[in-house]
Amino acid sequence: MSDGDARLSGQETWETPQAAGERVRGMERGPGLPPGAAGEVEDDIALVPDPLRDALVLLAARLGTPVSPRRLVAGLPLEGGRLTPALAVRAAERAGLTARLARKALRRLPDLAPCIVFLTDGDARLLLGVEDGEVVFAHPELAGGVDRVPMSEFARRFGGWVLLARPRYEALAHEREMAEEREGHWFWAPFLGEWRAYGEVALAAVLVNLFMLASPLYVRIVYDRVVPNQAFETLWALTVGALVVFGFDFVLRILRAYVIDTVGRRVDVKLASRVFEHVLGMKLAHRPGAAGAFASHLREFESIRDFFSSATIVSVVDLPFVLMFIFVIWWIGGAVAIVPALAVPLVLGVGLAVQWPLDRAIRRTFREAALKQALLVEAVAGLETVKATSAEGRMQGLFERLVAATADSGNRARFWSAIAVNVTSLASNFVYVGVVALGVYEVAAGNLTVGGLVACSIVAGRAMAPLGQVAGVLARWHQARIAYRTIAGIMKVPQERPPAAPFVRRRSFAGAISFRDVTFTYPGREIPVLRGFSLEIRPGERVALVGPVGSGKTTVNRLVLGLYEPQEGAVLVDGTDVRQLDPADLRAAIGYVPQDIVLFRGTLRDNIALAAPEVDDAVVQWAAAVAGVHDFAAAGAQGYNMPVAERGETLSGGQRQAVAIARALLRRPRILLFDEPTSFMDTVAEERFKQRIRPFLEGRTLVLVTHRASVLDLVQRIVVVREGRVVLDGPRDEVLRRLSAGGQAAGGGA
């Protein structure tokens, strides 16, 4: 077990709160800290060293699309806090680049520069060119500096892979709008990227269907040539040939299914990742109201996955070969082909006729399933309230009605599907009987041999087999089409960070906050929360927002974070409108403790280091000690590996607040936004927290929303907010005197 594992397992003696306080002061001074934890807070404090990320930042700057390191990796599933070559392609999109990985020979590199080269030791460097037998790299730390390495040395280290990139030139405004209106680009791109594989599947389908003719042709020749002449040598030659064809057919079917499933998995991963990334990047103003229904809509993605499974793709690919089989029947038996030729349009007509009622039933099933899922999620999340208010009966009744409605819609969908399936089965039987009956007359007329009749009956079965799958394919197609439209609607939701958006880059923030005549109304509400709200906060100033419930205090913090945008006015941080700042850069400089604490399933460490899982354990312990998490984590045997249930249900309200505070402090931000940070703490815990946090607040901007007078000694200034406006603003002691003299309370929720 590593030292880090030992620290987090709780198997050592934990430092006392006094020692933690000394560490806090030591971290403020700087010496004796883990790398990256000391000194002034900068943009990359929570970013681990990553040569690939640094090389990509340099490449973007050289190509005229500069981007900050944090924006480059924001939202990507990093491995150990670092980019992988595959993730680098996605990261390049954030910088407005089109990138791809390619294997290139050493002699081609001079023509490809600038490009990122991957070395055998896992390093990645930005190659600028080759001069006088030396490879020139961009220096990762010195702006404009270069490193030179002899070609012979570089040849030993070059791994053969490069990342090529070029600027993605934006279209004109009206062209962009037209492109955005076209659905499917997010969906079809992964499929188009696999066109070679699907071409192989099509070729395999042609061969498999041709091989299916081996059996009827074998039977025809045996009946017509071998049996009358007792040509046993011919029989064995034909038998061996047929067995070889059957063997190839078996191998091709296995390979076809494998290719379809493999490609389907790759496409599924790409699509699912892109959809979830879009969900996480959506603007909160467009967030759906019912989380359960929204999750149900996302789950409909499985319908798309099922449609593109091997069974469905095989059925669709085999369908056109029905015409080929009818042609073969005509070639062998002439007029006998009339029977399947008449049956095919009949079966397709019935299949198409049931599509309208089937589509309506599937739509109702999807809608009612989403409502059922929403109720289920809401009831489980609020189970304590349901039990405490004796509302089990009402919830049970709602759930049973929704289950019954969903079952009825499902039965309707299955009924119409069954009609199509049974009609196809009936038609197949009629075709077989009709081919045999008509074939007998053709044999009697001398137009067809007995072997040919048997062969026609076999081929007729082959022709009707794909039609037997039509009903199931159409049902799955309806489900996939409805799911696609639902998810396409999600993909149209505006994003916080559109690709190649021209954000202002900021590596650090001083902490100035400014509200200029801001008016804001939450989506779906008519009454503004803030009305002409104006406020100036200087860098390093500690300000408390107090006022009655619903006065807009919490909204102030949300607007500073850029979670919402004001309808009128502007919110500025360090003189720049937050709408011009990249959310990743802005929020990395802000430590936010919301009023409603949300923890996630995992461990204490997972929840503290939520945004920076690769951070050093010592930094996690420091943040936990300041916030008070250490007080209850050290008491258990599991330490910081203590399990945390969904939404933190196994922790008390005060413990959840402590975890949220530690999470906010982890990256040592310049700006702190605290919303009722101690509302669930007792007096002793609150006093300890104030003592520990006070040294850290020096030189940092603090916006504290509270209704507890006991924490106001952390601030220098108090702003009283009523009905979305500032009604009183001044030094702490002066405002408290005026409030006391006026008989007003400094309390109120957010």
C-alpha cells in the first residue's frame, strides 16, 4: 500500500485540529507543501503536469486559436488528470481545431510541422520542424523558446504517431444557422466514420445470400441429373462443393455479426459520450424540470442501440435480396415466380398499414414510461418526506395508474406488431403451398422438372424469410425514430461552452465583482428576482448579503458563477462580463458552497476532490481540516474512504456542509461564494470553522449569504437586499447598528 493509500485508509494517527491550523497557516506561507499547493492561486493549480495538454495549448496558439489549459480539458474524462491521445482529438475541438491521429514515417515529419509527436516514453512534444539535422521542438515553458534534439536521438524515441491539426474555419453566420437547423450531424458522423466496415458488411451480405442458393441448386441437380443416371461421382463432387460453400457461409455469418457488433459498440460509445457531454454542458436555464423524465428520455438511446444491433442490421441488409430470390424462382420455374411476386407486396402493404397505429401506440408508451420514471425517481428521492407525511397511498395510486397506462399502450403496440407478424407467417405458408401446387401443373406441362420444383419451394422459403422480420424491424425503427427525435431535441439545447466560442482567456483573477443594473427572472417565472440590482465588491473584500426569504441573495452567487445570464444589465468579474469568460476558467477561480448541498455516491475523498480527483492527498486533508470534515473522518476506521450514499443521505446536514466547504476550498480559489455555509452546524462546530477559515480569507474575496449573525464577524461589509434591490450597504458594524436601531432583522433565507 502506498503512502497515499495509507493516509486515506484511516490506518494512521490523524493530526489534531491545532496541527491542521498550523498546516493552514503553513500553506498560506508556502513552505513545506505538496507541489502545486503553495503560493498564489493560479489557473492551473488543480491541473497535474501533462506534456500532451501543454503541447496542444502551444499548437493552438501557433495556429491562431489560443485556448487556456483548463478550457482545453474541461469536461473530458481524463485519466489520472491527463489527456490521452484519443482525448486530445476531442480536446482540440475546444480550441477550434480539426485534429486526427495518424501513423507517419520519420521522413514525413518536416512536411507535417507544426504537429504533436508521441515519444516511446509516453511524452508528447510540439514539433516545429527539422533544421541542420536537428529536430526543433517548442519549449513547454518559455514563450517563443525552442529545444533542439539531434535527429539520431529523436529517431530512437519517436513512437511513430503524430497528432495533426488545422484551424476549423467557421462558416458565415447564415450558413452556420442553416447547418444548425439540419438534424443528424451529431448522429450520423460516427456512422460515416465507419463506412469501410459497413461496406464490408454489405459485401458479406451479398456473398451470404448468394451462398443460400447452393442448397436449392444442389437439390435440383441431384433430383434431375444424379438420381436418374445414378452418377455417384457427380453426387460426391456436388456434396463436397456444397459443404465447402456452407463452411464459407458459416464463417461469413460469424464475421458479419462480429463486425456489426464491434462497429456498433464503437458508434454507441461515441454517441453516448457526445450526448452525455452535451447534457452536462447545457445551460441551467434550459434544464428540464423533471429529472426522472429526462433520464427516461436519455434511456431511450437504448432503442437506437437495439435498432443498430446485428440482428436488425442483418434483416435490413437481407431485405433487398428478396427480389433476387424471386428472379431465381423465375429462372428455374418460370410462372411459379408469380406466387411470391404477389405475396411480397401484400406483406409489405400490411406492414405499412399498421405503422400509423403502431407509431401512435409507441409514442404513448414512451410518454407514459417517462412519467412513470419521473414519479419513481421523485418518490425514492423524497422517501423520507413521503413516509413522514403518510403519503404512501397517494404515491402508490399515482404509480399504479401510470403502470396500467404504460401496460395498455404496450399491449396496443404489441397487438399491431402481432398482426403484421401473423400476416407474414400466413403469407409464407400460402407461398409454399402455392409454389408447390402451381409447380405440379408446370411439371405436368413439361415446363419444370421435379428437381426444379423442389428447388423453387426452397428458394421461395428463402425469399419470404426476410419478410418475416419486417414487422419487428419496423417496430424497432419506430422506437429508434422516436428516441432519435427526443435526443435530437436534447442536442439542440444551448450550451454554456459552444465549440470555438471566442471567450476571453484569464489565467488568474484578483476577485473584483460588479453588478451593473442587473434584472433577472428565472425561467418559468413572471416576477423578477433581481430588479436593477447594482453592487461593487473590491478584490479581497469580504461581504455579507442579508435579507428576507426570496430577496435574491442566492441568485447573486449564481450569476457570479455564470450559471444563469441576466436579462438586463451585466455581471463582471475583474472588469470582464462573465458571459465573455470561459465557464471553466471562471469557476476554477471560485469556491462555491450552495444552500442545497448535493453529494454523490462514493467516498469522502471522492466528494471533496470531485473536480480534481488527481490532487495530492495532503491538499485534500488540508481542505478537510479547515472545513471540519477531519473531525468526523478521523473518528472512523475508514478515514477518508468512508462511504457516502447517494445525495449524502448517510451524513448529517452539518457534515454535508463541511464536505461542501472542503470541496470549495480544495483549489484555493481567489473568490469564495458561501450560501448559508453553517446553517446546519451547531455553535461549537461553527466557531471552529470560523477559526480555521479566517487565515485563509486574507486577501480573498468572500460573498457570504447568511441569516446567522454569528458568522458576520468574518466579513467587513454588509449588504441588505430586499425585493431584488440593495436597500442598505456599508461597513459591518455601522449596518448592524442601523439595523438594530431600525428594529430590522438581519436574517432570512436565501
